[in-house]
Amino acid sequence: MDLKDMATRMLMDKLGTNADSGAAQSALDNLIGGEGGGLQLSGLVDKFKNSGLAGAADSWLGDGENQAVSADQVTEALGSEKVADFASKLGLDQSAAAESLSGLLPDLVDKTSQGGQLLESVGGLKGLGGLASKFFK
């Protein structure tokens, strides 16, 4: 399963059984997509760090407990236009979308990182093995 599929499944789990996988994937692509259609979590993490939430972002990357962020903090870090567009693609109001993201993003970054580094940066079999180990804790 690639990063985009994993993120889509995690979002659908947060949204519940009425979620449309195509809409979820489109919303995620627009929110954290990069060139070539891949998800660029490093840019997302940087947005949180640059918004005064470096401690929270670092906790998601680390191997310890994840620090929570509020829906308001998500909106501030990502920008209200991005959150509103995300909400629109999913048929949600902006506050519900921000609330979903406040639960999703820490988990997504946590599951795609090891030892303070995103899997994008870890690479190789060791990185993949670390990602797999997070699912079987």
C-alpha cells in the first residue's frame, strides 16, 4: 500500500462509512499533494513548524506520544482556504473538516516516520520495515 492509499484509508476511517474514497483522495491530493501526484508530508510538517507548532510536529515525527493539535491550529497552519477546499471536496463544513484533520494529520505523520524522519527521507528496506512495524504494535 502506498502513502496516498494509506492516507485515504485513514481519512475514510475518520469520516465514517459514508465517505467516498475518490473524494477523500482528491481532497488529500489538493491539501498535501506534490508534483507527480505524490503526497508531500515534509511540506505539511513544515507548515506546522512555521506556524509555531514545531513541538507538536516534532512529536509526530518522533517515536513517543503524539501531541494533539486543535481544529483552529490546523486551520491556522494550513490556511483557511486550503481547509475550506478540503471541506468542499468532502461535502463537509469547514469546522468538521478541520476537526477531522486535527485527528488525521498527527496519525498520518506518525505512521510514515521513524526516528524523527519521514519515510520519504528514510528510504530503503529499513525505512519500509519501520513503517510496517508501526502497524503491528
